[in-house]
Amino acid sequence: MMVKKRILTGDRPTGPLHLGHYVGSLVNRVKLQHEYDEFIIIADVQALTTNFDHPEKLSEDVYNVCLDYLACGIDPNLTTIFIQSHIPEIAELTIYYSMLVPISLLRYNPTIKTEAKQYGYDAKGMTYGFLGYPVSQAADITFCQAHLVPVGADQVPHIELTRKIVRRFNELYRSVLIEPEALVGDIPRLAGLDGNAKMSKSLGNCIYLSDSPEIVTKRVNMAVTDPARIHSKDPGHPEVCNVFAYQKAFNPKFSQELEENCRAGKIGCVPCKKTLIAAVNELLEPLRARRKKYEADKDTINQILIQGTKRAQEEAKKTIALVRDAMKINYFK
């Protein structure tokens, strides 16, 4: 019997998941769980790198992220969903790996630079935890000996850092860690409804997977469109229209027809938005049904997290034993 390769993926629990998460990762995870041994980490420790002053919010956020996973079709019988902070071996690996990584490699990591700018961190205000979270991420990936990590192109530097750490460790001590590969997909990126480059809870420019049909309607109606189009019969420019980007993602069968009609001034922004509202609500309807089922049974969600975390703990113990042996610090073996 051929053993399935293992995948590690996950999210920081910093609020409810939205359509950007759905097209960017969740659809792919539902598919991949049938092809691989899939581990999904709810990275609550990493969430503290930017929310360390409000840890009390994590409990609800962890629960809601798991609820979003189940609503999307993640099957806990196929996928191991676990909580990062309950795997102490990840923290131990993070310390070991931190000895192998120069500060300069972290400071000039493109993702760190981008997020530092986003949160307004300068060299003096940046915490050790924020600067070092790519090292923690390497521990997330390797504690369970993952072979593959599904990412977008912008996340490849993180995986490359993990690969460097693994190579350095294996060369310095003994070859016990699997060097993971990035599973790079053509992941569509959705801008915020207000035209901002990124969906953000703080900006209120998202459609969440938990939104009702009424809220979806309200949010789509507020979305920015082609700024140069004044009247409904004016020729449109779909390539700069945020709503059309959503049409391509959620209404692909009709996106070409909509594009042609928009360019010819045959359809206005209001009816275009109505077709998008219908498409998004059709997409979310089965998610709402699954969500309703699990919302009524919180104990089941707790058990899914407990069992998934227990399996992750078992894998972590195997890996840390190999690591300690390789480093010759398993003193009382």
C-alpha cells in the first residue's frame, strides 16, 4: 500500500474567514484532503505576533476558524485539524532552529518587510516574535514531517527559509528531517470590496463565509466599480473593475458575456452586481447549511479539535525524539 505524502497548511485565527481565504486556499484544501495526508494548523501562537495585547480573543477565533473549515467541507475524518499552542514540540523546534538563522535573513524576508509596513513596525518597534515567526513557521511545517506546503507565489520565500533550515540541520547533525517543497498554485487574489489591495477585517471590505444573504447583498452593493463609468450605457472597463474580478472568480460561466456587455455599455453596474450577489449566495448556501449543523453542536467541534491535536501531538513526539537524538541531547534515553 502506497503511503500518502503529507501536507501542512493553515491559518492564523485573527477573525472570521472570508471569500479571499475561500478562493485562495480553502477550495484547494477540500480537494487535497482526498489526495494527501492533510494537516491544518490553527496558528494561534502566530496570531499573537500582532494581537499579543488581546489574547482573550483567541478562544472564540479558534472556534470560528474551525467552524469555517467544516462549513467549507473540510472532513475531520480525512484532515487533521489541530491547535498550534497545544504542540509544545513546535516551540522547542523553534528554539533549535533559531540558532541556525541569521537575523539578516529574517529582516530582509520580503513577507516580513511587507507585514512590518502594514502594521507600522519599524526596527525599534518590531518584536522578537514578529521578526522570528518564519522560524516558528518552519517548526510548524517540520514537526509533522510534511512533504508539501500549498502556497501562493508570495509565500515561497517562507518555504525556502524552511528548506534552508532543514538542510542546515541535516548537514550539521544528522539527516532526520524531511525537506518540504512548496506546492505553488495559481491562486486568485481578491482585492477588498473597496478596491484596497487586500481584504481586511479592520477595513470592513470583506464578504465573510458566515455572512447572511442580506449582508452579502449589502456588501456587494457597496463595492467600488469602474471609476470612469458615469452612466449605465457608458462603455465599461472590466479590467479595472473590482466587481468584475469577483465575477471571474464566482460567476465564471457568464464572466465573458458580462465582459462583452460591459464594454459595449449593454449592462450597468447595478444589474451586474445583482448577478454577482446571486452567484455568491449560491456558493455560500451549502456552507450555511453545514455551518448551521455544527453551530448547534459545539461539543462536536471541541472533540474534532481535541482529536486532531492529539494526533498532531503523537507526530510531534516522534519528530522531536529524532531531533534530540541527532543533536545528541536526548540525555536519558
